[in-house]
Amino acid sequence: MDIKFTQISSVGEFGLIEKFNSLASRFANSKVLQTIGDDAAVIKPTPGNLSVVTTDILIQNVHFDSSYTSMRHLGQKAAASNLSDIAAMSAVPTAAFVSLGIHSNISVEMMEEFYDSLTNELGRFGCVVAGGDTSASPVGLIVNVTLTGEVEPERLATRSGATPGDVVCVTGDLGRSHAGLRILQREKKKYVEAGQPADFTPNFEGYDSVLQKHLIPEPRVELSRNISEKIHVHSMIDVSDGLISDMLHICKSSGVSAVLDEEFIPIDPITRRTAEEFNEEPLAYALRGGEDYELLFTIAENDFPKLYSLEGYIRPIGRIEAGEPKVTVKRKEGTAETHSDFVSYQHFSRRK
Amino acid sequence: MDIKFTQISSVGEFGLIEKFNSLASRFANSKVLQTIGDDAAVIKPTPGNLSVVTTDILIQNVHFDSSYTSMRHLGQKAAASNLSDIAAMSAVPTAAFVSLGIHSNISVEMMEEFYDSLTNELGRFGCVVAGGDTSASPVGLIVNVTLTGEVEPERLATRSGATPGDVVCVTGDLGRSHAGLRILQREKKKYVEAGQPADFTPNFEGYDSVLQKHLIPEPRVELSRNISEKIHVHSMIDVSDGLISDMLHICKSSGVSAVLDEEFIPIDPITRRTAEEFNEEPLAYALRGGEDYELLFTIAENDFPKLYSLEGYIRPIGRIEAGEPKVTVKRKEGTAETHSDFVSYQHFSRRK
């Protein structure tokens, strides 16, 4: 395999930006009047709509491991995680602002692959790169993506509208991304333990669906719009930290409590098999795994039948109740566990 | 002096974010309906206005040298450079989105100082932090700020409206920030050469105005609004790369040429004295120095008298002409130099 490695210094900052702009210019959005090339981008809001804005930073060796995250996957995931936040507001994405810090051990070809994938993923949803900042970095790759979108005021879904009696729903299935991560970690460990041989072949057979979910998650942009077209969503969040933490975000913002039923929490068979291979509990993947980028939302009970017609798998998994913010998970065997603190990954915490 | 150093790991990500939120919540903007605490911020645009968005990344040891940039200065400058981009569109800032990557050698106290200063500087202009992302960093401090603003369509100033016959104007004076940088570099060199003694006292006497301009530049947010209230600005940019490069940006975007007169280019006496101490040309500081964050704009000749009444120093420094994009600087001694390529700092370029 012949992989070209052109040093970024040989094209310079302006040369690299030109390549980025040419990739970005394949997409357009009629609301974005001025993209890259001025002091700021200019967007014409649809009259009456609200603007939404979200931002995410990805730092090499903190948020991603370049030994199993290709530039193509990284570009797509950087877009997807932000698109998912826009989807969680019931909004339509408009424009992206991409800041990059790039170390000299990264080639022009690698950055083109990243940017091609990023702009493609955004473009699929009508979202265009309208600005950014490109810089050198002392270590690895730094990516910050800010996304803007817009939503009709009556369709806006926040974390704070959950009401006692609501049905808690989730799209897709949970824990699959974590299963993919476990497989990637296992194969990397084998590779490192074998002394990193050039002919090492990771064993990914049969794990396609969990690997894909981890490496290139699908943001639920269209499904979110389809849901809010049919019914009034009381509260919504995307599952990025794990079911318990994200449910708890809704509970704390809304001042309510949630009771979830283990038997209704959707877990894919491959996720289940993967967890069992590691002697881990499949439910723990769903409850604490994170990065599934599914939608978790609450609606009035009599609205649920209106969602039957929607493509995409929507499952009722519990109830909102009055009371102190907490999440209770009822287990199949009749026991229950209750969480009132976040259980997800925290930066800066002391590790054992 | 008793400086506290609390490790960020002792308060954790959520503890740090709580401190940030409490500093941010001192300010509000009635257009920002939802700030930190949901998947995205929610902004209600003023009907009929356009939205503008800009973003900037600052990476330690690439964009700033922590040996002479305090956290207080850094916070203010991170705000100011983005506010200046909003000002360059004639827009009013609304909301900021702040992503941080923080290495473990940075204390809670340092980050609080940074965030206090950042939010204060934004708050002065009615701009509120409405979102962000806080993460660990493998090296130093990484800061990405995205700023949104809004502007009436008829007052929007871009880089592309310069017209032959326009007068080229600049606010304040140029090259002062670069003079400040040279003094800081000189004192740092002395300190390093002296073996970094604990009792080293840098000699900053008499250089206050140039140091201040470099460390805490003043974004021309209000002046920009005052200008566009009185006259129609044909084109505008903020001077961040140096006069030649920024004038060339306007020329390339507008398809015109510019002729600037050395004798009208405003250079402060301390800037002049500093350059002479280094045996450097004061004009070079103004032409290539950068980071002055003054406004460079072009207007119809008969509009210029309408600006007399404005507080703040506005100077006509040249003319827009028809022709290929280039910038000509007429020297006092009758010669002229012409630039059709950018001469400012580029990331990733080979250094001699």
C-alpha cells in the first residue's frame, strides 16, 4: 500500500486552508450568506425561529486513540456528536465552525481525509462549514466543532420539560458503542502485547455492528424532526454519557424522578454477546456506556401511538414520576437500583 | 506572596464547571434564552437581523507564551480578539461558547482567574457565555472561543464592498502591539540569559502603553457601531495580521487595489521609540506587526466629515483604486512598495 505523506509545512497554513475550503464548498445552505473568508460568517435566520448553538472539543489521546481511530472516522464522529446535540433540541443544523490544532507529524493527506469526511457528514444534513481557525499544535490533533441550527419555538425540546406521568422513550438500542470500544481495546492490547508486529491482524469478525456504532455513530437528526412533527416532545437529550447520567440530566433539569424497566431497555444481540465474552453485564453497557448518540425523550402517554408509523426503532423504557431527581432501574429479578449522582466519565478525576 | 495551587483533580470536571458557571452567570443577555445546561444554547434572534459567528483557537506555546501572559491577560485577550471580529462586521456580540483543554499543571485558581477575566470582558459588551466544553489536555492550555452576534442587514460590513474612490480609514494607531511584544521578548531573553534568577525584575518602565496594547487590546465594538450608525461602511476588517495583510484581504475580496500613504499611517511615539531602540523601522511594526485589533475600513469620500464628531481617533490613510488586488505603500521619500502577497505569520511555514 502506497501512502503519501506530504508535510503540512510544504503547503503552509494558507495552502492547507485552501484545500479545506475546496472540500467545504461542495455543500451550501441558502441561510448561510457568508462562509469562510470574512471576519465572521453571516447567517440569515428563518423569521420566527430560534437559533441553537453547541460546541465540542476533541483532543488526541484524551477523547480518541489514533491507533484505532482513522482520520475518516474521526471527521465523521466530530460531526456526528455535534449533530446529535442539535437533534436533541429538535433543531435543524445550519452551519459548522471548525478549529484545528495540527502537529507536524500529521500529513496533508491525513487532514484532507479528515476534512472530507467531516464536511460530507455535515453536508448529508444540509449543514455547511462556514468558518474556522487552523493552527499548529505542540502535540497531536485538536478539533473543536461549533454547530448552529434552528428550530420553531413550539418544537424546541429541552431537558427541562419532563412531567410526572410522561413515558420515557429511547431510539435505537443502547450500549452498542461501548461494546465496540471494548473490542477495539482488546485488539489493541493484543497488538501491544505481541510487540506491535507489522503483520498483526486484529480480529473484528462478527463485530461489525458494534464497531460501526462506536466509530461512526448515526446522529438522529431526521428522526428527531419526524418525532417533533407528530407530537409535542416534553423533554429530550442525546445519550452521550450513558442512560443513567443522561436520564439524570433530564430529571435534574425538570425536577422529576424516572423509573426505568430493565426488560424494556433495548440491547442488541451482538452487544449482549460482546459483554458476555468480557464477563461483563450487558445492562451495564447500556446504563453507563455512553456515545450511543440515541435520543432519550419523554412524552405524554397518549401521544405514544402517534409514533408507531415512524421508521426507526422507538421504545418506551419507563416513566417519569414526581419526586426528588433520581433514576431508578427496575431489574428483571425484582430488585431496583437508584442513582442520584452522575456515573459517567469525568475529566480530571483521580484514576485508580 | 502566597499563591494557592489547588489541583483540578481535587474538584473534578463537574466541580470546575460549576465554578465557571457561577462566574458566567454574573452576566445575562435577554436574547439568550438557554445558556449552559442543555444539549445546545438557545438564542432568540431579533426579527430582521442577521446572525454573525466567529471562532478562534489559542494554544499555549503556539499563540501565547505563558512566561509573560498571565491568566488574567489571556482571558481578556481571548475575548477581545473574538469581539474584534464581531466589531469588524458592524455587529453586536450576543453569546460566547468556550472550549477548554487543561493540563494538570494548571490550578483551579489559575482557571478561575482566566474565566473571571474572560467573562468580564465579554460582559462589558453585553455578551454572555452560553455554552462550552471542558476537557483534560496532554500539554498546556487550549482555548477555543466561538462568538455569535447580530447586525441589521443594512449595517453589515464585509471585506468585499470596497469601491474605487473610497477613502481608507483606520482607528487608533498601528504597530503598538508589536512594540509591546518586542519589549516582552527582550525582558524574557534577559531573564533566561541571567539563568532565570528568582529576584529578576523586568524593565517595563515607560512602556506601559505598548505592553497594555499587546496584552489587553481594546476591541472596537462600540466605535464600530457608532461608525455604522452615521455612515454606510463599504468594507471593513480588523487589523489582526498587520496593515498590509489585512488591507490585502479587503482588496482581494473586493477586487480592487489600495494605495496607502506612509505619512498618514498613525504610529504612537512610544511605538516609534521602541522600534528605534531595536534598530527597527517603526513603519514595519505598523505594516506587518499585527494584533492591534483596530478597525480598517473604506467609505465614500464625502462621508468622511460625518465621522469628525466621533470619539476615538479615526484617520484617513489612503485610497481605493481600480485594478488587480494589491497594496501600495507610498513612502515619505517618494518611493513606493507594492504587495500582492500576504506577509503575515503563517502556521506550519518553514522557519529559518
